[in-house]
Amino acid sequence: MSVKEIETKKFVKNKFSEYYREHSSSIQPPTLIEKREFGFLMFKGRIMVRHKSFKNVDDLSKNLKTLVPSDAYYSSAYYERPEEKMEEKSWLGADLIFDIDADHIPTPCAKIHDTWVCNNCNIAGKGVLPEKCPACGEPRFNEKTWPCEVCLESAKIETLKLMDMLKQDFGFSSKETNLYFSGHRGYHLHVESEEVQSLDSMARKEIVDYIIGIGLETKLHGLVEERGARKARVLTGPNLEDPGWSGRIARGTYEFLLTATPSDLEEIRLKRKVIDTLTQHKETNLEKWKEKGPWGIIKGVDTASWRKIAQHGAEMQSAKIDTVVTTDTHRLIRLNNTLHGKTGLKKIEVPVTGFESFDPFKSAIAFKEGTLKIIVQDAPKFRLGDQTYGPYKNRQVELPTAAALLLLCKGRAKVKEEK
Amino acid sequence: MAKYPFTNEATEYAKELELKIEDISEPILNRAEHRIEEALLDAPVREQLVKEDVEISSFPVAVMMVASTADKLMKRRYALTEAKRAFNLLKEEKRDKILEVKNVFNWKIRPVDDKPPYKFALFFTDYLKNATRIQAKKWKLVNRIVLNGEVYLPKYDTVRLLQEEVRVHIEKKLDVKEKIALPQNVADRVERLKQAFTKQKGKIELEGFPKEVVISAFPPCIKHMYDGITSGHHLSHIGRFTLTAFLTNISMTTEEVVNLYRSLSDFKERLTRYQVEHIAGARGSRTKYIPPRCDTLRTHGVCTGMDEVCRSIRHPLAYYREKMRTIKVKAQ
């Protein structure tokens, strides 16, 4: 680490310290704070200080003020003795947590704002991280991501799908679910209800598979061939208004047929003839759906093709959550109203009702006053609040504190020496 | 009550009879012993019930006897057999009776009349607790109708879930940490059962493997299934296929693979032999099958989590080859 980098880190830490001194009263403790484990990622050495526990929110706030961590976490789990070693904590239960992170979603921006450098040969690239270095074949990289608006919009769409399932299918009330912006590239959804607390990892995995649609069989949702009048083979399937995944399969298929281009149909490996039939009769097919579903009424579209279409349609209805976070019953998750070390933005609660118009790049700003002079190495064009900045390349700029801090935290800029 | 002796009602009844272990009557002991024989020694299941009080009392006595053995495999087998007995009886019952039994386990369930073929709506957490232990695709939550926190189920599936609940319930009853002191006459019976079971198991004692098969080179998923099967754990269809295909591919003989499955409660030699030979390519299409790739195993929940070697391969056989290579290198 260069002198400049150390200075930058120190600078960011000072800013974080300022925030925790002034905003300690806004720290929101998790329910049953005394049963939770806390963990803090420190600026120095990127060390995780774990197995902390606090009796009340005052102790927690004091700790944040003195420790000034880069990131603050608490356990989704409740423990009898949260400060003990893992095997001696005595697990009592855990909230059900969902994490939707742009990292796990293919986005229209193709992550062109992300950069990576191979740890082995130092070759650099832009966009989605390759599995192996194209030059030397090593799989380890130093990755610099960027929280872009397109990414977060994609994350929002996935979150909305998730929320629909949790409400309609699982019957969770808005009282039991809390939605948060993570402060970086996605959203967290916490379900706190007695009924889910005792679910083990296996049960949570089933919920994950449900949300993502892993193992979905259209056959088991009634997409089957039946013998109709005069022994003619008729395909029957779920209806648009059916509950749960049955309806989702129907709606997904409808939406897919509505929007699919011939190349989309080709991508799911339909036969040429089938693609032609579907394209030619698109309007009439969709019209007919209103009566009793499209299944089996289109000549030239066989059962196997329908299965492919339905499977793909269903896939578009699934919500791309991080599978590990939800299945882990000992997970540490970011504490609400604390700063994200990678952005200087804060994790904040998002009102469920106004979610669609929620603007993370406005609401999550923690530092609202003053400006900073920094030297930017490389930054894409970005927006924070109502202002748009960049792109910058090896330039000295004076930016509002929040924008400057974002670049500093992201490792895209360094502090300017004061003379 | 006599049919479902694990219910609280039956337990209360048995308590009222003030059973003292010293003076349990001969008929109760006989019935208890037979219950255990049915489970462990494949004795024919007695369909007709004996006198009600004998039937009810014989269950806690049998539980005590099995618990006293401290033998995990015996306990598992006994719990499974009792649960299956309950399943066979329950599936013939009317809906009201089934709803009575669910009270024992505090299930949140209600009858459904307006959504044929569904007969019950079960709260999803109760569903998950039991369904995650059953492997077929229809048991995945994603393949069920889930609405407003409830899973819609036909009668048969509801009863099948109850079987799981009963099995775990009895396993818990059997899981006694302290040593149980039995009067001599009862202890003698237990000893006899134990010996008969060991003799039966003797048939299933595993033979040594040829030198070529190196267990320490198994990938985690295979190791997990292998350990499970040798201690009598249930294994899913795809799990059995994967394990069998893996083992036959690393040159284990049909005989050895068949022997491996002997400790399973649903073991049928002829069928197992047929299936193993089929997978090994000695039958039917003569195709020698290989186990599924890692990503397929992941979807089917066979993957138990990756270790360092897993990260560099995409197939369990590739793992084995890779690990064997490093073992050989180390040996040199």
C-alpha cells in the first residue's frame, strides 16, 4: 500500500468517525439486540472483530464511536450467548434474510463500469469478471465494481418479484418484512416472524429454490398432454390467474410470447418451423389465451416446444436472490443506518409502499455538507442526489463530500495533499 | 388410540394403566417384542390388532427396549417401521381422523373443500420441516401450490408428511442419553433381539475393498453418501444412482456395490442387483453409466458443498482422478 493510499484510508476513517459522532442517535438496533452477535470490519488490516454483544443500543452506539469500523454487522441469528465461540453460542433461531445484489443479476449495462486486474499477470479488463484470466488462465482477480443506476434498477425489479412471492405465496405481512437498500449494489429483505425463526438451513434452501425456481417442473403444475375428444392429443396447462408458480408459469409464458423476438425463440432452441409458426400467428395466439390458455391450440407447436417456452417464461418470473445468504442461519448482515465501507453511503430502510419510486442515490447519502478536493484516477459517469458527475480520468476535482467519498471508498481516487 | 400409540392420548392412557416395568404382563412383552422384530428382522407385519390395552401399552415398552440398546441403526429402523405402520393405517382414514392426529404435532392445517384434488392446506413451515427429508421432485416446494402461507395437499401427500413427523417423533423418544435399567426378563429379550439383528447385519457386514478403491480420494458428495449408506441412512434415488455409477466406474464389483446397500431398510437384493448391473452396463442397453455432473448434483441437492479440489473440476469422477494423482505424488 502506498503512502497515498494509507493517507486516503485515514481520511475516510476520519470522515466515518465524524458521522458516528454526529449520528449515533440514528443507529437502529435490531430486535432483541442482547441475543445478537455483532461484527465489525476494521479499516486497519481489514480485520473482522467478531463475537461482540451489546445489552442496549447505547452500548452499541458508543462502540461504533470508539471503534469506527469500515463496516458494521449483526447476526441474523439469535443466540443464548452471542459473545461466545460459534459452537458455544447456543443458536435460538434466525430471521429469514434475502439479499438481492447486482453481482448476481445479468444487467443491461453488462457491468461495463466494473474493472478487474489479474492477480497473477496484472492484465486488466472491463465488464463481467471472466472465470479465468484470458492471458494466463489464473482464476484470481482484483475486482473493482461500481454501483450503477442500471444495476440497481435491475436489482429493484428482482426485489419486486421477491416481494410479490413473499406476500402472495408465503403470506408474510408488511409488518413482518423490512426492506433495506444495502448502501452498495442491492437490497436486503428481512423477514422477522416467530414462525420462520426455527427453520433450518434445508428448509431455507427450499425457500430459495422456490424463489429462484430451481427444480420447477411444468408437468407438476399441470402442463400435461391429455387425450381429448376422438382421442386427439391435447395439451392442457395452468391459467394466468392460478395461484403460486402455476400462475407464474402461465403469465411468464404469456409475457415471453408477447415480447420474444425470433432470435429469443432461437436461443431457447426451438425448431425453425415452430419459431415461424409462433411469429406468424403471434396476435391470434395471444388473443386466444384470454379464453382458455394457449396450450395445445396452435398447430405445429409440439409439447416439447411448449415445455421449453414455459420453462423459459417461468425463469423470467423468478427472483435472482443470493442463495447463500438466505440458507446461512448464522449470517452476519449489515446494520441499518451504518456506513458502507465501499461507498460511504448508508444502509437505509426503504418504505415498501413507495419502493418503486425509491432513489437509492438520493436517500442513502450520509454526508450532506461541504466539498472535498480529490485526485480521480478513473471513474465512470455517475449521479448522486440531483447532480451528475464524471467521467473522470486522472484529474483533480472538487466534489461534494458524498461524491468524493464514494470515489475514495471505491478506490477510484486519492486525497489531495494539503499544502 | 391402539392404531396410533405415539399420540399423547395413548401415552396418557398407558400412564393411567400404571405400567411398571417390573410387572409388565407377558402378552404386552410379547407384542412389544414382535413390534421390534417386525422392524429389525423383517418379520411379517401383523395387520390385525391384538387387545387394545395390550397394543397401546406394547408401544412404550417397545420404545424402552429399543432405546436401551443404544444402537443407532436399530433405533432408526424401528422408528421408520412404526412410522410406516402409521402411514398405512392413516391413508385409509377419513379426513377428520387425520386432522386429529395432526394435533399431536401442532401442525397448522385446515381442511379444504373448494380446490379439488386438494383436501388440506398446511402452513408452509410445517410442510418444509417434513418435506425436505423426502427427495422426489413433487416434494419440492416450488412444485406445489403455495398461497398465503399455505401449501395445498391431497390426502395421500398429507399422510406421507405425517409419516415423516411420526418417524422423527419416535426417533426423539428413542434418543435417551441415560442408561436404561431393565429387569432381567426384559433385558434377556432385548439381548435376544440384538443378537438376531447383529446376525442379520452380519450378512451386511462390508467386505474389504480392492486396493484400487481409495475412499480418501472420494469427493465430498460421494463420501457423504457412502458414509450414510454404510450406517443405514436413507438415500434419494438420484443419490443411489450417483453413488452406484461412481463406484462401478472406479472398478468396484457389482457384488461389492450390492453389499453396500444391504444395511438399508428397504433393501431388496434381486432388485438392487438388477439396478447395479444395469448401471454398470452388464444389462439392458449395455451402456455403462457415469454419475451426473456437479451442477446437476447441485440442483438435486446431492452436492454437500465444495472443497478446494471441487473448485477445479466439474465432475465427481474428475475429482477422484485428480485426488488420486495428488495422493500418488505425495506418496512418492
